[in-house]
Amino acid sequence: MGDAGQGVVAAAAGRALATCLVGVALGVWWEAYRGHLRAARPRGLALVVRDLLFWTGATLVAAFGLYFANWLDLRLYAVAGMALGVVAASALAGPEVRAVAGALTYAFGAVGRLTRLPFDRLRRRRPAAEGVRRGGGRRRPRGGGEPAA
């Protein structure tokens, strides 16, 4: 009888540890998201879309983690384990994860700006070239006519 009791305790301890690891994954996800928001500073609809993507990802991590760790059995030790994991990940690796996520966001943004640069320049040149052709090559003064004497 002692062997069967030890197996149950070991299984429960393994499930509790697995839910802590799910909490660590959620904590790292949260800190990466915070670092991304600090670097990108989205506003309006971009912020709403990013929030929805974050919560969708967090829900998937939690659901798959609970499924594999605990067969989706939501008990107190599962919730406590996930909360402990989130707190531990935020306290131990939070600043580092935010810094890496912010640097990656900045790097990807810089690459995006560099690849967009030639197209932006072409777009800015085109209206000026079309205006010159339509106006017969003459530019009109900005003041609306003759200078006042």
C-alpha cells in the first residue's frame, strides 16, 4: 500500500510542477509583451489588435499547458502553481525579457523602415513630377500672386 500512495503523491507533485512551468511560460509571454509595447508604443486600433493577439496567445499557452499537465482539471494547486510561475518569471527574468523583446521590436522596426524607405521616396517624388507636367513646367508662387509693394 505504501508504494501506491507514493505514486499518487509523485504524480500530484509532477502536475503541480508542470503547472508552475505553465505559469513561467505565461510570465515570460507577459514580460515579452510589455517590452514590445514599450518599444513599439502602438496607439488606437494597433493597440487593440496587439492586445487581442496577446490574450489569444496567453489563452492558448494556458489551455495547452493545463491540458498536458493536468488534463484540463482546474484545481486550486493548478491555479496556485500558474500564479507562482508568473510571479517567479516576472521577478527573476522580467527586466531581461523586456529588454530582449524591446530590442527585437526595435530591430524589426528598423528593418521595416529600411525596406520601406525607397518606396516612401518614390511616393514623395511622384506628385511633384506630375504637378510640373500639368503646369507646363512653371511653378506658381505660394503667396497667391504678385508681391505687395
